Amino acid sequence: MSDTAEQAEQDKQDDQATGQLPDEDRRSRLRERRLAAHRDARRVFARFGFHKTLRERLAELDGAEGLYDLDELSDLYGDGVVEALETKVAGLLGTEAAAFFPTGTMAQQVALRCWAGRTGDPTVALHALGHPEVHERNAFSEVGRLRTVRVTSEPRLPTAAEVRDFEEPFGALMLELPLRDAGFVLPSWEELTEVVAAARERDAVVHFDGARLWESTVHFGRSLEEIADLADSVYVSFYKSLEAFGGAALAGPRELVEEAKAWRHRYGGEVFQQFPTVLSALVGLERELPRLPEYVAHARVVAAALREGFAAAGVPWARVHPEVPHTHDFQVWLPYDAGVLAEAAVRTAEETGTVLFGSAWDRGGPGLAVTEVHVRAAGLEWAAEDVKTAVAEFVARLPEEVR
């Protein structure tokens, strides 16, 4: 038996053995393979913090002395370098003040709780796919004593008419910009201003879940300050696009931010020292923030090449969503079982050293699966032809009976 045949037989045995594992164990093993392949790959679209070693992450702080005086005393319960970051964020967003939080989940619970106390209405209107509804274990109601109502479940942001005509009263409207689980989608600038106006007609405050607001400026054609000025408060993340170790900020009126800091303490967010994370956020604002428009522009090149590559490979149906990405993140939908695509993606990475799909595949319906593509600095090395070649390699590893 040839080496190639032996390898094929071994792969078949491995696949059969993996298939006999419980679903959770199979997914865990596949994730381990995916991360290992990503780690060893020569070409990827993005390398996030969880792909790197501790040494590599710490090395990213090199040069931080140019952003803050490292001979100053380290922070203590939110002073020093933490205050410096808060001041910088408030300046970038054009708000009176900002408060650093260890997580965005905490920041937004606190923000909406503070607004509920001010409006007298604990009801928060949001999208059914909003992060608090899908990923936070009902934290708004379980922890914050808030009540959520879903303005829409359509895979887009709410419209002005939906907000204006919603049948229940609410004290705050929360808008996730971009809406990640719908494909990192954004409304047009005109649609956004109309939605905000509709909420104000109902005497509701507007809060932006801006975890990925930094890169939304390209789509809107507006500055961060102009975007943030539409809302009464804004949350931003430091790790999702800026590659910091973690952390978030809540920005808005000074009185609201001061109240939020009191609740931050009550929620356990008044951490003894946070200088490593805060320094990494300052580095991200200095190094990554100016590059985000470049990433967005190249994500559109990648998306177009993916569409052309799947068409050339004879895949019966494939969709990039949005067709022209609104940010540097987008979705890819393919008409196959998620497990089949996940295995093909990992094997392509292991055998070619090129990672076309580095994220998990999720079931999107019968025989339909979806994944996310993230384009960062590493993705700038890909030309359109590189993407098309990688698509051909990926499709070649799909089982014949599936294609």
C-alpha cells in the first residue's frame, strides 16, 4: 500500500473513531485540532490572543512606555493608568466621561440599570439576537432586575417604524452596532438616525452596544464622535478589534459615569490592579485603531474572492453575508452539514498550512451551516487569487457524496 493510501486509510479510521465519540468530546477534539492547525499555519486571516503564547502576548506590550509613563506608580482600584485610559476613550468618543470595566457584560448591565433608575422604567427594548439575549444567561433580568422586550428578530437592526409602533412602553432602547449574530450588519446612517429619533419620540434613552463600534466608521462614513453623539451612552470593547487582553469602557454623561463607577464596585469590578489589561488597551488604540479601515477594505476583497472561488469550484449554493461586508467580519453560508464543513476546514489547514475558515461551523438549518470570517493584519497578506486557491483546496476535501 502506498504512503498516500496508508494515510487515507488512517484518516478514515481516525474519522470513524472520532465519529464514535460523544458529540461534546468530538467537538472538543475538533476544536483542539483547529487551534493547533491555526497555530502552525503559514497563512491565516487573523491571529487572535487565544492563538498566541503568554510570551507572545506579553511582548505586545513592548513600546508601551511611549503611551504612558511606566515610572509612575501602578494603578490602585482604578486610578493612575486606568484613569488615563478612561480620559482617552472619552476624548475619542466625544463624551463627558468614561469608566473602565473588566467586561462588557458588566458594563452594559450597569449602564442599563443606571438608566432604569433615572427613567423609572426597567424595560429595555433590544433585538432578539442582541448579545444580552443570546450570550449572557439572562443577566439583565437575573442580575440587573431589568425586563427585556424584543423589538424584532429579523436579521437586521430594528427600523424606525418598529421602534415607533412597538406595542409596549420601554425606558431604554439598546442597539448593537454592528449586530454580530446577524452577520455583523449595520443600518445606513440615515436609518440609524431615524431609529434614534423614534426612540426619543417615546421618551426613551438610547444605549449603543458598541463592542465593535471602532470599525463601524467606514460603513457609516462618520467619525467615532459623530456616531457616539447619537446615543445617550456607549459601550466599547478593547479586545474584540483592538487586540487588548480584555476590558471594556462605558462612556456618556459625567453623572451617569460616576453612578456607574459606584455600581462597578458593587458588581465586583473595582479590581485591585488592572495595568496589564489597561496598557494593552492603550496599545490597541495606538496600533490597531488606525488600521481598522484598512482591514474593512480588505475584508471586502476577501469576500468577493470567496464568492468567485465557490462559484468556480462548482459549489451549488454559497453565500457571503453581507455580500459587501459592513465591517472586517462577515459570515459564510454553505449547503452542507456543519460537521462535514468543520472536518474539511481542519484537514485543509493541517495539510496545506493555510487556514481559510478558522472559526467553528454552526448549523443554520437542515443541510445548511454558517461560520464567521475575521480579517485582521494577517489577512492583508492574502491576494484575491490566494483566497480562490484556498477555496479550491477546501472544496476538494469535501466528501464526493456531499458535493
